[in-house]
Amino acid sequence: MLKKSSRVSLKLTEVERGSLESLSRSRIAPQREVERSKILLGFADGDSVTQLAKSVGVSRMTVYKCIDKALAMGVDAGLKDLFHRPKAPEIGDDAKAWVVHIACTKPKDLGYAAEVWSRSQLAAHVRKHAIEAGYPSLSKAAKATVHRILKARALHPEKIRYYLERRDPEFEPKMVQLVLIYQEVNLEIESGKQGDVVTVCIDEKPGVQALATTAPDLPPIPDKSGTLLRDHEYRRLGTLSILAALDLRDGHVIARVEDRHRSLEFVALLKDIDAYYPPELTVRIILDNHSAHVSKETLAYLATRPARFVYVHTPKHGSWLNLAENLFAKMTKTFLRHIRVASKQELKDRILKGIDEMNEQPILFRWTQFEALKDASQTSIL
């Protein structure tokens, strides 16, 4: 006859029992937790320690430890291992700081060919130089040891994140000028008054790829694929450039689609703008610092139209301040998305068709971050 345990019984709530039963049937949970869930369920149902050890396939000591933890600290504690440290850590804070210092130094500065560390190379360097640096505890450090030291400090010396150095000393004044122009246009729209100046944003989207399919697209099939099916292979037919001018007051777009993006094409866009607006208006153009905008050919054309165009340049590396970027983003998300064509001419025709569709229902792209830039504008004006 099996001896009944002298321990108090384990009482489970409905939630605890349901959780343990689910865990006991799991195929993805850690094996030790599955075993412990079976032990706790059996003990709660009155099974003896010997019965549980045989049915689960573990030692009696394992059963005792699991039950005692659950009775003392709860069911969740019975499923987990208690934290323990068998001995004091051998790698001190000074040794870890030395590893961090090495990780923050480029390998090429230490005589290696690599630009950035791999974990294996860093661990090998640490082992090789640990004793001479005065940290013998690291002389056998494995890659996992180095990984833990770096992880504790959120260091990833094997990765690179790019940033952009601000190279325009007049960045803030130029930014403020643009924001004030956008605010002026918004006030004109709200008041319904039209001044003698029309404001357009000009930008270019080069490298629009003409891609052709190598097999016909298959239509969606209800209850089966549900999506358009397309062969993964494609053919490159070349690239085109979109040159576009966005009217900030009414959202109208004047655009050209060209094979190249040079002064010749830019001057052609200026001529289209000149022909579109009444001659008595001044056209204020917001644009970036591309060489075609200030080339000899462009300046020669501007000289033939004195006082017609006024340039307002965005700061260097500040093209995000140009609202024409939003126009190209909308093109990318609408008619350019997943586009496939049979020729470059078809791509050109469809781009121009997409722009005509946008002009049928124009969208006003408005700058709304005036409050976010308020402090910067006040600082710059002062």
C-alpha cells in the first residue's frame, strides 16, 4: 500500500487548473515545465509522490521540489527554477568595462582588416589579450560571454546606423523661410484671396523603373488565391524621370516624364509653368539644390523672363521640407504601385495619365507642423 504524503493538499483554482492542463499537453513549451504541470495536477488530484514519479518519469526528489515550491510560493513558482548562483562571478566590472572599450574601438585601429567587429572576432581578441591587459578571467571567454557583456549595455558593434551631418550653416533660417511661406499660402487659402504671387514646389523623381512581366498576371480567384498572381521574374526596360511642379494653392500638378534629368528637361518644365500661369503673376518656386536648377542653360532661360520666377531653395539635405515629396509619395502609393508595362513609352503614358487623374480631383498638400517648428523659427528670427 502506497504511503500517503504528509504534505498539505494543493488546491487549484479553475484558471490554474485550466492553465496547467493546457501546459501539460503542449508540444512547444519547455519539457521541464510540461513535466511539472503534470506533477502539480496529479498531486492536486491526490496522487502519491511515488505514483507521480513513475507516471511522469522523474525522480522522487524532482517531485518533492516541484510540490514544495508550489505549496510555498504558488503554482507559477512550482513550474519555474529558482534563481541561484553557485559562486561569485569571476568576471568583474573592470574586466567587463575593458571588453566594452574594445567593442567601441574599430578593429582596423587594432591592426585588423575588418571595419566592424563580429562577435567571434571580438571574443578571439579578448581571449588573446586578456592576460596582458590584466584580466585573466577573460582568457577563456567564449563568444557567448562577450555577447552577454555587450547585451547588458545594449551594444551592437557589428551593426551600423547612418546619420546625416548638418552641413548647411543656414539650415534654420532657410527652414523658417519655407515654413513662413507655407503658412502664408494656408492663410490665403482660408481667406479666399489670391495675391500676385503663386507658389509651386518643384522636385524630381529619377530612376522610375519600367518593368515588364515575363508571364501574364492571373486574376484573383475567390475562396482560393484571393489575390492577383504574378510570376516573380521580370524584365528591365530602362528608367524614366518625373519632373513635377505642385501648386500649393489648388493642388494642380504640372509634370513632364523624360528619359533624362538635365538642364534641358528642367528648362522645359519651367516653360510649361510659364505657359500655364497668367503673365502678370510672379511664380515663387520652392526647389532643392540640384545643379540643373542653377546651370548656365537654366540661368540663360531665366534671364529671358525677368521677374517671372523667384527661387526659394530648401536647405542642403533638407528635401523633406519640400511638399513635392508628398506628391511623389502619393504617386508611389497609387498608380506607380506594382506597375508593370510592355515598354518605356507605356510607362510614360500611364504616369501622365495618373497625373491627369490626380488633377481631376486635386489634393491640397499643406504643412501643418508650425507649432513643432515655432521655437526654431523664433530663435532664428532673433
